[in-house]
Amino acid sequence: MVNFTKTASDPGSRARTGVLSTAHGEIRTPVFMPVGTVGSVKGVYHRDLADDIGAEIILGNTYHLYLRPGLDIIRQAGGLHKFENWDRPILTDSGGFQVFSLSQIRKITSEGCRFSSHIDGSRHMFTPENNVDTQRIIGADIMMALDECCPGDADRAYASKSLKLTQGWLERYSKRFKESEPLYGYEQTFFPIIQGCTYPDLRVQAAEHALEFSEAGIAIGGLAVGEPTEVMYKILEVLDPVIPQDKARYLMGVGTPANILEGIARGVDMFDCVMPTRNARNGMLFTWEGTMNMRNAKWAEDFSPIDPLGTSFVDHSYTRAYLHHLFIAGEMFAAMLASEHNLAFYLELVRAARAHIEAGDFASWKDSTVKRLSRKI
């Protein structure tokens, strides 16, 4: 059975450590989950994700996988784990956020969401029921319930209407999940998603309803979608006492290293974001000294390690001057090295957070670390 167990807490904050157990292995939290949208984490070998970076779980995206390669191919392969040759846990988003982003080519009703493919314009429909079926075929250990991602600047009337839609979908999603069975011989679970925009009372209402359907964990969606960062932190503080301690808490699509540490301080266990790999492809590196733009001429003659304080293979095998050269030359290897470095940094960051929570000094460590990581060097 998929379950979450809290293992330690920090006396100076709401931070905690835990273990989320799945059929494909245990996940130690707090955890950062690299994003493998279409069945791969861009530019990084799976062996490096596992061995050098130390990823314990990665993501896939239902919307993208449904459209390409399609459910027939994934089912013939025996599920996403076998298709992409990854034997550790996988979490799949429902595709709700991707559909939300297609505002010009989708229509949302109580039945579900009708949308046009960004690939060829073909028309499709996600309902709570067929979304369960789709994620059963993909075979993720942790599935996300179908929801509507409310815009961060939505007024209260829209946010309330959107929440009622998400709650109705959740009830149908849970019913279908209970009626259906896993396809590949191992157990799956799903996380309900808390919506409610920036309105604290709607968020509490959403959490109380979602908890009726939660098994091992619950997700917090609709944040980092345009609202001020401090509003996101306030919502996390409002939700912390509402969510039981035996539920894993997943803050969807967040974020910067500072966002992650501040989220951990407010009781969040799980994070994902495309930022490490997307920024890497554009030459931005996250390091223990701050952020670096590797295209800047200042690195051309800097033969020091990429991150002297880092511990990954990349950090001490290549110099800043070499990585700068690769970016200026337009070499594919530049994006690969930078992506591996950034992911290794994010995983190292949450491992350090776990160690400081267990030591009982996370709050003070977090405050000093956030200041350092927010610098540009």
C-alpha cells in the first residue's frame, strides 16, 4: 500500500522529514522531483538521474503522453516505467495545468474539458473518468486528480465557481479510481488537488473536501501562477494546520531554490519544476553561492570548478571557462552539463534540508541559505 510516514520535525518551523512508500521504492521527503514531461528529463540520461543526481522519483505528464506517443504504445510497452526504462517511482500530472494554459483552444464544462491538440489541432476530451483510465494505462505510482487550475488573479466569483467544478470532478474521479484496477501488477494511488486561488477560506474549504478522498497525500495547486510570492507563502501557512501530519503534501510547479526552502519551512514535502532544466538550457546555473549566467564574458578565463561547494560529478569535472565556451559555441553538450548540474543542485538542496531538519536547526540554516542562494554572481 502507498503510504506516508513522518519521521522528524524541526522545532523552529513547520518543516518535517518523511518517507513516502510506493511499489517502485521509498521516497525520502522533502524531495524535489525532476520533470520528465514526455517520458524523459530533457538532456539527462536516466542512469545519471539515478546514480549521480540521486533522483528518487520523476514526473510524467498525462496531456503530453496521451497525445504522443499515445496510450496504445504505452500499454504495449507495459506502462511508462518500462517504456522509458525507469524502475523508480513516477508521478503523473493529470494534464489539467497544460489544458489550463491552452486558454484559446479549450472549453471547460461540468462534464470535463474539451481541447485541441497543440500538435495537430485534433479535438479531444478529458473527463474525470477517462483521465483515471488514461493514468491507469500510463501506470504512474502516484496519479493526480483532474482539476481546473484557477488563474492567480481570478476574482472571488470565478475562483468559487472553479473550485466547485474541481470538487465535482474529484468526486467522480475518486469513484472511477475505486471502480478500476491497476494494469501492471502494482498498486497506484492518487492525490486530490487543493484549489481556491488566493482566498484563504476557499483554500480551507477545498482542503477539507479533498481530504475526504486522500489516501497517502494531497497536492496544492494553483499557486505560482501569477500571484505574489508572499501570497503563496500565506496560503501554505493557512493550509498547514488543516492537512493531517500523515499526508504527504505536494506543492505543484514550484519553484526557485528559495521557494523550495520557504515551502519546506511551511510544511511542504514534495516539489517539482521545469526551472532547473529550462534555465540550464539558457545558460543559468544555480549554485551554493548564487545564480550564474554562463554566457557572461566574466567566465571566459575562470578555470575554477563550476560550483566549488557542490558535490556532483559535473561540478568538479569541468570548469566555468569550459562551460562558458560551450554555450558561446552553441554546443549541445552545454545544455546537457548545465541541466545535470542544476538538477544535482536541487537534489542536493533538499538532501541538505532533510539533514538540517533532523539536526533541529533547519530554520536558522534556511534563513542564511536563502539569502546566499538569491544572489547573482
